[in-house]
Amino acid sequence: MVSSDLAVGAAGLLATAASSEPSSLRRLAGLAVQQVNGCSAATVALWRDGEPAVVTSTHPEPPALIWVQLRAERGPILDALASGDPVSCDDTLAADQWPEYAAAALSLGVRSSITLPYRGGPDSFTLSLFAARPRVMDTAQIPLAELLVAFGGAALAAVSDYDEAQRTAVQLRDAADSRSLVDQAKGILMHALGCSADEALDRMRQVSQRNNMRTTDVAATIIGARAGRTGSPGSSGSAGSAPQGGQAQRDGRSGRSGQGRGSEQARGSGQAPQSGQGRGSGQARRSGQAPRSGRPAEAPEGRH
């Protein structure tokens, strides 16, 4: 009977929305330590092409046993991968068939272990359970451990399917963006050259092959060149335009202020302003003198 804790752990293991291979394998190792009686540590290794691609463990020391077995070319992990069946080491003191593994395990305080393989598709993984006492994990624990391995295999398959779906979505989005660029460039060429859509596409493909470029890069270049030509008249026209209103107002204020300063200088130097000429003419009329004009005065006729 599956316990509630195991059910909750399996549900978390199969949650792939924000999961990855390392995180799934790490959860599997932690779940094994929680559920298997006598298990003190667990290591999970994902194998690709005969090499461990991902290694996770509940403790930092046990993964070293994987490299010991690879160097010695023998050990419970290699036997489990070769046979496809669980391999137990009841007591590392008596493991004469794997002397290198037994010595390394004893140095880490490991007295017994069980290794279970999972072979599904191109990838496979191994779950290794370690105990600090000999024979503490008997054969009765193997079915539960195999159930955990099955959960782990389902989790890896779900992660793989999720990643494949993500890659497909990215590819479809990139394809849609590329199609949009090519269609826009075709429209530009059809308008500029008076050709059909197929002829415009053929021209872009010819340029692509001749310059060793992707068709989408050629399309982007055409769109960029069109955008540059469209923006140039506006920029050149603005360069020769009249001064802006703010500048004109500043110039007008400068002119008026200059005139005002000129008038003040004239008054300061004792010169009468232009309006003073009118006042001078009035004074001349009151004193009986003829006003001055721009024409020379006529001489009076002499008496005979």
C-alpha cells in the first residue's frame, strides 16, 4: 500500500512545470532516503553513452563511489546497468567481487548498498541506496525502491516531453517571425521592381545564395534599407527649416533690448532723441523765428 507521504512525494516528483533533469533526480534521491527503511544516503546518476551526464546525491561523499567503479571497471552500478536488475551489497567488508568499491565505501562509512537501474529510451539512470549498517536493507525493500525508480523514470519522461514542447514552441515562433520578415521584404521588392511575389522571393533567394546569407537576413537588410531611405528626407528638411519659435522669440527680445540700450546711451551722451526735433520747431514758432526745413530759405526781395 502506498503511504500518503509517498503519494505526496511522487506528485512533487512528477510536477514538471518548473522542473529539470537535475532537480527531478535530486527529488528522487531525497524521496528514497525518506521512504526506504535503513537508507542513510542516496545517489542518482543519469547515464548517456556510458558516462554519467548528471549526478545528484543527498550527501556530498557518495558520488565519489561512481568514479571509483568507472576507474576499476567493476562495481554494483556497472553490474546493474549491464544486467538491468537490482544489485545488492549486503556487507562491504565481504564484497570480494568489488574490492575497489568495497574499500572506498568503507572509507566513507558505507556498510551496505542497493543499486537499481532504469533503462528507458536512449537514457538510463541508476538509484544507489547506502546504509551505515550491514544487511539493514533487506530484499523486502527492493519493491518499494523499484516503485521509486518507476516514478523517477516517469518524471524524466515528462521533463523530456516538456522540454521538447518548449523547443517546438520556440521553433514555431521563430518560423512565424521569419515568415513575417520575408513577406514584408517581398512587398517592398514588388512595389519597387513591379514584379510578382514569386519573382521577389526568387530574387531574395539568389542574393542569399550568392552572399551565403539566410533569406531572413536578406529580408531584414531590404527592410532596413527601405526604412533608412524613408527617414532621410525628413531629417534633411528639418536641417534647412526656419528657426524655431523659441529662437525667433529670443532674437526678437535681443533686438528690442538692443534698441532700448541704444536709446539709453543716446540720452546719457546728451543727444536729444528724434522726438525732440518737434519740440524745437514749436519753440521756434513761439519766438517768431521761421522753422527750419530741409529746403534753403529764399532771400527777401530788396527795396528799390
